[in-house]
Amino acid sequence: MTIREAADLWSDSRCELLKRWAETFGVTLAELHPGHFVTYQKDRGEETSTAQVDAEVAALLELLKQLGLGSEVERYIRPLSEAGELTPAEIRALPEPAQRYIERLKQEISDLEAANDRMESRIRRTNWGRSR
């Protein structure tokens, strides 16, 4: 059974939240895996808010749980709101100065991560071969 077929039969008010899922993936419910959810979160985040994406993901997870298929997928999926990040759609809705500030912060984080990786490499090279 596909998402579209299941949504048509599901007697829950959240069935409306599955429309976008049905448009995106034509696979059967049993074939869904965590990669589908990650892809959906990323792609849907380009278009709408974190809250909307989380609601759509939660609706599909609930449907899968009711059908006895959700436990395998659920343990790997985290709501976008837990990460505390804005979706690209939410960032585009911000004023231009705020968007530039966010980009500058992301670049600073990237630079710090790169510096951290270089430092860890130096420490490993320094300690290589030393007895403990």
C-alpha cells in the first residue's frame, strides 16, 4: 500500500498532512526507510517552516506505527525543531541583514570546525608512536 492509498483510508485528521508525502514518494509503506525521511525533511524545508515539516513527518510516523511499521524508522528520525535550526524557507523570510548574519555565523562555525580538525591531526601526529 502506498502513502496515497493509506492516507485515503486513514480515519485521522492528520491524513491531510500526508498529501505532500504522497506526491513526493510513490513507494509502499513497507519500503520506507530513514533515508526517505531525511530527504523529505531537507527538500520540504526548502519550501516551508520547521513546524510544518515536523507535523508532516509526525503524521506519517503515526500512520506507520498504527500499521506496525514505524518502529524501525522512528528511532532514526529526529524532528527538525530538535536541531534548533531554521529551514531555508524560514531563512529566506528573514530580513536581508539577518540572512547575512546567519551566513556569517555559519562560515565562522565552518572555520572553527576546520581549525579543530587541523589541531586534532597535529595532536595525533605528535602523539603517534609514543607509549602510553
